[in-house]
Amino acid sequence: MDLAYIPSPSHGVLYLGPVPLRGYAFCIIIGVFVAVWYGNRRWVARGGRSGTVADIAVWAVPFGLVGGRLYHVVTDYQLYFGEGRDWVDAFKIWEGGLGIWGAIALGAVGAWIGCRRRGIPLPAYADALAPGIALAQAIGRWGNWFNQELYGRATDLPWAVKITSVDGGRVPGTYHPTFLYESLWCIGVALLVIWADRRFKLGHGRAFALYVAAYCAGRAWIEYMRVDEAHHILGLRLNVWTAIIVFVLAVAYLVVSARLRPGREEIVEPAAAEDDGITGSGDQDADSAGTESADTAGAGAGSGKGLRKSPGKTGKD
């Protein structure tokens, strides 16, 4: 008898009158909102304009959704184009199936387009958004819980997730909640990036590279626990190999970038810098944004002259 477990929802959709509210889609939407909101705070703290992150996200998010779905459909083509399958199901994104690798890759293309239109360096934008993306993934993974999918091996641990659905060949029982493991790991990745960015003032895409490397390290062992159908190469799941390769590339970028372009960008949004008549705010981190030193404040009060805050001090991580 199971004394404790995480129950699964009886169904993954709620109805607000005639409008269906699907748990999977809801988690993705909330995740995107959190990523944009927190990314905007970090961007403003670096000296950018409020709203720029959202404007670029208008390009990045659709590209990311298409990329995530394409990766899933291509790597799990048998689910949609095999015998007895309906290829139309490949378009039913609300039923689950987004590959983070494709989402980040094609989302980066969309972000690059948006950044070019604004005259903004893509690496700086990626750095601002990195911890927010990790938090978005942490939230989005709960969509798998609503769909009763992507769980691990059978277990009787008290935090096991109880699967009740028999759709798609599922066997009811209690399993490792890999969605929960990855959600918690992503929260840890976000905190790591925030800490490292404050401590080392990461720039030129290195905060984003750290996020990628840290996520891949966790994804490799979590993916290894999963029991859903997947392609294998040399005994390892395809996504494990992808995590290993991307991890190596991210670490290599961290090392090479630190040698070639040390420090952090002084100006992340030229238009904002020109508007405020400054030469940059790259040495300002989000933790100190929105505050002035006591000495500066005292000097301003003593001279009777007000000091205008730098636009790089308008937000806080």
C-alpha cells in the first residue's frame, strides 16, 4: 500500500465556461511571463530600456515554440508518422511535446532578429534573460504533470508521482517524478546564474553559457531516469547525448569568451545610453540597482544639489 505519493490530475484541462484551459499550455504561458518579467528587471538594471525585453520576446517566443515542436517531432517522428499514427497530431502542441534544445536554438534566431532591429548585442540580451529562462523551464515542467508524462522508473518513495492514465501504453503505478526533479534543478540553475553574475559580473553571453552548462549537467542524469520511448545511441538516450555535447560547447564558450572578451559590456542598449547622456553602465549589477551610496547621497544633500540616478540603477535582481 502506498502511504504517500504525488497525485496526478484526473485530467489536464479545465473549462472556464466554453473555453478550455489546458494545464500544459497554462504552465508554458506562465513560464514565458516570468522569464520576460524577470529578464526586464535585469535588463533595466544593466542600463537598458524597460519594455525592450518584451519587444524582442515577440520574436523569440514564437520562434522558440516552433523550434521546440520541430525538435520533438523530428526526434520522435514515430509518434506521428509511424503505422497507425495520424500526422495531424504533430500540430497538437497542447497535448505536450516541446524539445528545449530546439526551443532555445530557434528562439535564439528570433531573439537575434529582434536584437538587430533594436541595435542590441544578442549576448547581452541572452545574459539578462538566462535565469528567467531557467525559471520558465521550472514552471513549464509542471505541464508534464498535468499530462501524466515523462516520468521515471517505478518507485515507492514518498515523493513518487502516481500515474492513473492508461493512454499511450501507460501502466498505472508510482514512478520517479522526473518533472519535479528537473523543475527543482532549474530553480537551482537560476539561483546559480544570479549569484555568479553578481559575483563575477559575467558578460558577453557568459551568464547564458553558464545557464546552458548547468542545465545540461542536470538534464543528463534526469533524462537517464526516464522510461518514455526514445531513440538510443550506444546505449544512451538521444537527449543524454545532446546534453553532453551542448554542455561541452557551453563550457568551451565560457573559457574562450573569458579570454577574448573579459569583463562585461558597458552599454547594452545604445539608444538608452544616448537618451540619458551616459557612456555605459556595464559595471552596475542588478543587486545594487535602484540604490545610491550613503556618501553620494550625503554629498548631494550638503551641496544643496540633487543628483540624478543613473539609468543603470533602476531595477533589482
